[in-house]
Amino acid sequence: MLNSVAFLRYPASMTHTPPPPPPSEPSWQEALAIPLGLLGAIGGALIGGWIYYLLRVQAGLILPLVVGVFTGIGARRLAPRGGLSLALITVTVALVGALVAEWTTLAHPGSLAQYLAQAPQAFNTKGWILVSIGALLGAIISWAAPPRRP
């Protein structure tokens, strides 16, 4: 008799947990987030390097942080979402882009490998600090920005 009363009180639909929803397929934007972010970071580094070249040659300003900032903006414009992986990609591309921009601006004789071997001595402390700040700003831009709505 107790079982029949309990059965009347709690229907079977309330005692069972619903099945979990089926896993959803990732959209093409989610699947291509990292490659699109890398492409945007490279494009932003190219634009930032060009602006750095103009500032250095035309105005005499040494602002390698623009490479990092434009790298972050470029990565964020193309990637549908931010995150730690996009920030790490942005930092790497920004550092490489700033070194290449400095190498092309100063017109060092020899190859890029020779310049990179001499870069710690050739690039002053202020330059390294500005490159690092630019790379960190680019990482913050690419990581902290909210995801775009479809």
C-alpha cells in the first residue's frame, strides 16, 4: 500500500532525469577562430609595421608599440571570439612583427638572422620595453574583447 501511495504522489516523469542534450556541432566560425585570428594578427602586424615605418622615417618617432596594438586589433577583427590562445598568438606575432619592422626601418646590412643575433645589443632598453608593452596591449585587446554577436 505504501508503494501505491508513493506512486500516486510522484509521477514517473518527475523521478527520472531528462537525457542530456545532444552535442552540437561547432559552427565554421568556432572551428576557424584560431586561423582567422592568426590571419588578422599578421595583417594587423603588417599595418602596424607600415605605420611604425612612417613614424620612424617621417617623424623620427620610435614607437614600436603600434605594431602590437594593431596586431591585437587585427586579430580581434577577424576572430569570432577572444581567449588565451588568441592572446598568445597575438603576442608572438607582435614581437616578431616589431623586430621585422625595426630591421626594415633601420636598413641593417645583412640578413634577418644576423640582425636577430645582434638584436639584444642593437635594440636599446626603451625599445624592448615599448615592444613588450605593445605586445601586451595587443594580447589584452585580442583576449578581453567580448565575442561578436551573429
